[in-house]
Amino acid sequence: MSGKNTVALLPQRAYTEGISTSVLQEYLHNLEGRKGQVLAAFLEGLSIAANAGPGGLQYDAVASLAERPSDVGEQLAALAVEHGQLSARLAEAETAERKLDALVKLQQRLADFDLLMSTGEYGEAAMSAVELQRSSEEDSANTALREQTEQRTSSLLQALTEKVTSLIQVSQDSISVLDPAAAPRVWMGLTILHQRTPHVKALAQQVTGTIIVPLIHAGGKTCMQTAQHSSGGGHTLTRHDDDDAAEGGLEASLLTTLRFLAGMCLLVVRMTVESQVACGGHADTITELGHLVWPKLAAAYIERRLAPAAPRDEAGLDAFQGMAKAAERFEGDAAATGLVPVSDEGKGRIQQYVANALDKALRGRRLRIVGAARDMLMAPDQETDVVGRPLPVNTEAVAALKERLTQGHTGQSADIPLNWGAEGQEGPVLATGRFRITCSADKIVQLMHQAARDATSSRSPALAQTLIAAVTDVADLAASLPPQTRAKEMQLPHPAALYHNDCQHIGDQMLSLPYTYSPKLAQLAPSAPAQLIDAAQRLKEAGNAVLNAQAARQAEEVAQVLAQAQGWRGLHQAQRGIAARRVVQQAQHALRRLGDALGGTLAPRDFVRAAAAAVDALAERAGDDILAMRDISVEESEELPKILGPIADDAPMVALGGASALDQAPVDRELLITAIEAASHNLARLKDILFILGANLAQIEERWDSGRLRASGLSSQHVGSLIQALFEDTERKEEALYHIRST
């Protein structure tokens, strides 16, 4: 290679700024030497390859080429040119070969398509057409392929349309499937080409317009019959006039038509499992056809059959319900064909219409019941009445409970004998004793019973369910309306107690409705028992919430009276002692007023709960005040039991209020006093605190060892603080403190 060629290897614009001529000459010399080294290595490789390989012209040529390095450059260049020419001709040949192969394959596909069309294999022909379309899209420049594909696809669609028209024929009096054997192939071809839906729509329009709607307008004076052809296996549905058709003939004819359509889909779309996976089976076609046929069928059926008989009020309810049952039964049978689309709630169009029509007719009855209940609840200056029956009292149980209380044990709710029979047996399950309610509550109970009686005597499930819904509406209204309209009155004990009693009474009566009107009520409205129980529970809980809040508020007010004493120090002073006694009397008076307000109103157990809350809060406040004293003088320890003793000893009796308010027998009053004391846990604690104020160390230790102080709620810390406040520092005091704290 010449120096000129060597310079040509350099870039056209060499960045030689800062490089001297001698350095550049040296660089060119090195490059020429490197070229010689590469050529020598190449020739050496050729020689080695020639010597290592077997003999022959090819290897001899390689060896001779290695021996003449001066001619290598020119020969390599000539060979490269020749190689390039050969490669170009080879590429042209390969391109021509590919085009020829594509043309051969296209001709083969077209021939296969034509063969499938001639043999009636329309499904396979449709798949072939889809493949041709895909190839045409991939080779968009191939105009011939695109034209051939469009021509074949158009001819296939035309053939399929003609086949569908000849296979399924619909006239004013009949529907026929003429060639069931060819139908699946035709239907498969339409599905593959995404042309099924237009034909299904056309079929649905023909069937509804020429068969179904005229059949409904005929009013059941026609019948539908199916027949199978003797040759070819075809089927035909034919309409015949029948003036003597029995009742229900319209529904029977419509069912026959729908079953024929479903069977036709099964017959037409009969294909292999693989084809069903690819194209969708007969179920998809039935569903698609149902979404087109059923809405028009249901609309025409409702317009001609149900709408004229829709009830405007309860008078036409029985006649409509008989027709509605037949309509719903027809829709249920039709749903078995798969042609009935349903809502998210699982209801068809006919069932939805029937439900809406019944609801519209029955809504007035339901609203009248709720409106009557509202007027009862809103009536001003309501009178009251006493309901319930006196509970039997077990005197032995009362005596046993009193004995336990004298030993320092407080009672639990289950221990209070307010529903025990005379022999110690449990009393009636729902018995609560006598209590006072408003006359409105009694009227509402009568309204509920009347609704339940009407429900069971109606023999109509829809009416029964509506009336039970009205009863639950009344219960919810009774729970929510009084607290909203009489919010201020509900802050007072007596109105709150009456509201509580009304809720309990109405709720208890609701709980008895499923049993009183069994089994008819459950048969007509299976969900009625659960609805009534839930509504009654909500009502009773609302009443309990108001009474509990009122009891807590009254208890806090009674206990707060003791705050007027401003502590219990200096009670031996005349004015301080008189003021403290006056405060205690005021607390008792507040407790008595509460008893007067509630004693003649609440049932025994509810009264005990409310009164015990006030007594317990009063005793807790008095006990906490004493426990907070860090130093109690001898005079104070003597005066405190005298001043606070009436609370510890008489609070349960004072809480009963006036004797005239309760109208209870002596044994019942004794029971209530005992029950209040048993439910007031802090009352026993106050008694023990007052005992400690007047006891010596030995007596305190003895009562501590008996466990009575702990049972009443006094801890070792409480007892120790009282001893610290009462007694001077002596060795005996330390022994007592150590004994109490260590045991």
C-alpha cells in the first residue's frame, strides 16, 4: 500500500495544532510498520491453514497466495468486488424466492377457502378469512392480497346471510329451523367474523314483532304447537287459534315459544368444545337473544295483562294478586330457559312491576297506620294508666337477703328477689310488676294488634309484610319522636320514667305478636318475627338509655347536696352541727322527691335501679368526704355518726317516697327497701366507716379479720387512713396498723 493510501486512512480534518512535522512523520512511519505487521500475520495464518488442511485446489491457492505477498492487495480487492456482486445477485434471488413462496401460499389459502366454501364448512372458511385479513394487514403494500381478501370475505358474508335466511324462517304464524345440520357451521362462521349480533337482533325483532306481541294481544285465544320434520330433522313452531283456550293459555303459549327459541339456540349453535371456547356456546346466544326479546315481551305482557288490573287501593288487591301470582310463576318458568335477564336483586321485569304495583297500593295503608301512631304520640296532656300485675314475693328469700346484708355483704342484681315466685320458683318470663304508662302507649299497642290481625286474616303475603313493616315503623317512631318533641320534659324524672315505661310496654307487646298470631303470621311473612324482635329491642334500648341517663343525673344532683356542708369539721360547734344536719335533711328531702316522682311510675325492678343509684351516689359522697379527712377529733368522731347516720340507716326507706305513691303492701315495701340496700354498694361502706368512727382498735381489727370491711369496699389503705386520723400515735396504734396492712 502506497504512502498516499496511508495518508487517506487519516481523517480529512486532522487536528494537528501544536504537533510538529517531525512528530507527524514519526506517526506515519509507525502506522506503515503496523500495517506490514498485520499483513504478515494474515499471510502466516493462510500458510498455516493451507499446510494443516487436506490437499486440493482450494488449499493450493491459499498456499500460493501466502507465497506472493506483493500481489495480495490487488487480488483481495478484486475478490471483494466479485464477492459483493455475487452477494447482491444472491439477495435478489432470495427475495424472488420469498415472493414466489408467498404467492404460492396465498394461492393455496385461496384454494383452501374456495374448497371450504364449496363444501359448506363456513366456520373453517371464516377462520381462513380471518387469517387472510391478518396477512393483508401485515403486508399492507400487497394490493393483490388485499383485494383477494376483501373479495373472499364479502362472498362469505353474503353466503352466510343467505344461509341464515334459509335456515331460520319467521312468518306471522310460525318459526321454522329447516336445516339443523348446517346451522352450527353457519352460526360459527358468523361468530368468528363478529357478525352474530346483527343477525340475533334481526331474529329477535322478527320473533317479537310477528309472533310474541300478536300472541299477547290475542289474549290467550291462541295456542302454540311444535313439530319435528320427518326429513332433515327440522323443527317448526306454529300458532293456532283456539277460542276455547283454558285460563292461563297465554302464559302456556308464551312459555312454549320461549322454550322453542331456547331449543333453537341449542340446535343452531351446536358445536365442538373447542369451538365453544373460541366462539361462545349456545348459552351466550340465549342470553343475547333474551336481552332483546324479553324486555319487549314483558312490556307487552304488563301493558295488556297486568296494568289494567293494577289495584288503586286495597279493594282490588285480591283480584290483582291472583293474576300477579300467575305472572310471577310464568316469569319464573321462563327464567329456566335462560332468556330472562334479572336485576341485581334477582328480579325480572314482571316481578319488579308486581312489587311496585303492590307497594303503591299498600303504601297508603302503611302511611295511615304510621300517621295514626304519630297523632297518638303527639297528643298533649296525656293521661296515664297502670298495667302489669303484682309479682309474687318470696318472704324467705327476702329474709335471707336481709341476713346477708347484716353480715356486710352487698347484693347483686341476680340476688334481688323481684321476680321470684312464692315457693322460690322463677316467675313469669315477661312479668315486671305493675307500672304506669301513658294512654297513648296503650293505644299504640292496640294499633299494632289490629295490624297483626289484619295481616293474618288477609291471606296476602304482600299485605301481611306491609302491615308488619308498618308495625316496626310505629315502634321506631315511638322510640324517636318523644325525645325530639319533648326534649325539655325528658330532663325531668317523671316524664323520663313514663317514656321508659311506654317503650318497655310497647316492646314487650311486640315480642308477643309472633306467638299470639302464630303460625299464620310466619307463613304469610316469614321475616316478620325477626323484624318485630329487632324493632322491639331497639325500642326497649331507647327507653333504657333515657332512664339510665335520668337516674345518673338525679343521683348526681342528690349527692351534690352534701357539698353545701363544706366539709365536716367543727361539728361540735353549735352552728356547724346545725348546718350539717340541715344539709343531710336537704339530701334526704331530694331523695324523697325522687322517690315520689318514680315510685308510683316505674316497675319494681326499674325503680330499685333508679333509687339505688341515688342512694349509692349519696353514700359514696359521704364516705369519700370522711375518708379525705386527715385528722378527726374526738368530738367530730362522735358527731359524724349522728349526723350521717340517717343516710346510712334510712336512705333506702326515704328513697321510696310517700306511701301513697307506691300503694304497696307492707311486705312489698320491705322487699323494695331490702333490694335498694342490696343494690347500693357504697351504703354498706358508709355504715362501716361510721362504725370505725365509734369503735376502738380491737373492734376494728376484729371486723377487719372477719372480712366484712373488705366486702363493703374498704381497703387496708382506707382503714389505715381512718386509724391515722382517729387515734393518737401509740404502740398499740402501730400494732393495729401493721396487722391490718399485713393481712
